[in-house]
Amino acid sequence: MSSATLPLQALLAVLMVQAAAAETIPLPQPKPEIGVHTDKPIDKPLPQPATTAEPAPLPSADAVNPDRFGAKPADAAYGAFQRGLYKTAYNLALVRAQNGDPAAQTLVAEILSRGLGVPVNSAQAAKWYALAAEQGVPESQFQYALMLLDGRYVKKDGKEAYALMQAAAEAGNRLAQFNFAQMLVQQDPGDAGMAKAVSYYERAAATGLADAQYAMSQIYANGVGGKPRDDAQARRLLTQAARQNYDTAQIDLAACFIQP
């Protein structure tokens, strides 16, 4: 980072991110955007990061993490899902989902929400995500929280969305960690809100989530949220995000090399 403290512009202003993996549901505007909420005067705004506006590509079968569907994936159904036999996976999982299996409920919701082998049915997906969320599956808690914030397929409920996002974040879902941090900053702009959010950004950054790495780079660059200014840490995190083709991080990193 340059020797001068970078001024801030709405640190992490409002973006319910569809980061990196195909683990989110597209949300309409308005979206929170990475920036910096601060009470300090702004004399040179930072560029906004480019979180994908398009749905991320589906992961390959090998890349799908069965833990997303709960502690006990739906066995044969999950195996069919991995092999790309989505209609078979749906039929196998549906029976178990109807019998209350939360892993199967999550798998059914995933298939319906993406239209894998079956027509897209987001309203039905919401129903299954809700049932699995009640049983504590972090992926379903995260996805249903997004739907509650969105309000297209279920009635908007910010309070329940907050509780579910927090539960998923505490359970280790990295996208929930990032989004819950966003919610905390949006709820309480300024350094107090940032201080509450930092630990969630930090945990998400530690998993390699580029959005969170960029967020933490800005936090260290500006010494906010209870973190002392640390240019070395800021550059390290910025570099990590840039290496994942996070274009705002790449632009900021290039600026570091240009600045005297």
C-alpha cells in the first residue's frame, strides 16, 4: 500500500454476494457492494470491487462438496447428482426429503433452484430450503436467508434472514460469513459496525473467499474495525484476492506498484 492512508468510500456498502462458487441465488437490485462505511472524510474514493453479477458456473461433479447438503448426504441421490444424473438424483432425493431427511431436502432444493434435469421452481426450492434450514443445515440456512431478503418467492423477512444468516455463518458457511458481515455493516454504518463485522470477514477470508480477502485488505489498509493499519497485511490479502482474478483487487494492486 502507499504510505498515505487510503481514504474510504462506503466499506462494504451493500452486496449479498454470489461470490466465487455456484452457491448462491441471484438477487435483484439493490445489492450491497463492497466499499467502506466510515465516519472519516472521503477525499479520494476507492474503486468498487467487481463481484459477479452473473450466476457463477456450476461446479464439476468432482468439485461439489457433499458437506453442503448436511452431515449425511443423500447417498445414492447424491452419487447420481455427482455424476450429472440430476433427474435420477431428484427422484431419489425427493422420497427421502418428503420423509424429513434434511440432506435430501437440501439436495432437492438445490436441483429445483438451478433447474438441473427438472424445470426451475424457485418457490418449491424455497419450501425445501426452509425445511432443511429448520433442521440446521448451514447451506439451506444461507440460501433461505437470501430468499427471505429477496422476497420474490417467499415473504420478505429481514429478522428471520438475519438469524439464519448468522446461524449459517457461525456454522462455518463462508458465504454466510461474508454476507452476515455485510448485514452488520449495513445495520450499523461506521467503525462500530465494522468492528462487529471484522471477525466474520476474517473467517471468510481465511477460507480463500476473494470478496472477504479484498474486504480485509481495505480494513487493514485503513486501520478500521478495531484493526491497526498494517500495509503488509493489506497487500498480502489484496494479492490473494487478485490472484483469484478479482478485478478490483487487481486494479488496486497495480496502483500500489505505480504509486511512488
